Amino acid sequence: MPIYEYQCRECGHDFEILQRLGESAKSLACPQCHRKTLDKQFSTFAGTVAGDGPGAGGNCSPGNMCGPGGFT
Ligand SMILES: [Zn+2]
């Protein structure tokens, strides 16, 4: 089950929410100030935007372990 991390734009409070598939984020609100101005952080899966993640080197196939350094 994916855990999403949100940060409130109003008060800067960040928190994690265990969100089920198909459950929309529209009802989410900041537990601190109860506003709905939340930014999704994608801390678990899409954390690597730039740098040396899978896809950057192009040497990783599904099922292989792709460690840093690319030892083959
Ligand atoms: Zn807030």
C-alpha cells in the first residue's frame, strides 16, 4: 500500500498518508490547519527526479538489481 507524503502550503506542515488505490486526495486536508492546499511529495516512488536513478544510465533491465556504480 503506497504511502504518500504531503506538505501543506499554508503552514508548511508535512505529513504522510496511507492512501488506498482509487481513493481520491480531494478530501484530504492538513491535520494542522485543516486547509486543503496540499502539495504531493512522492517520497516513496518518484523521489529521484534527477541524478543516477534507473533510466539515467540506461543499463538496467527489469528484474535486475541496479546498484549505484553499475557493477556488472
Ligand atoms: Zn497546514
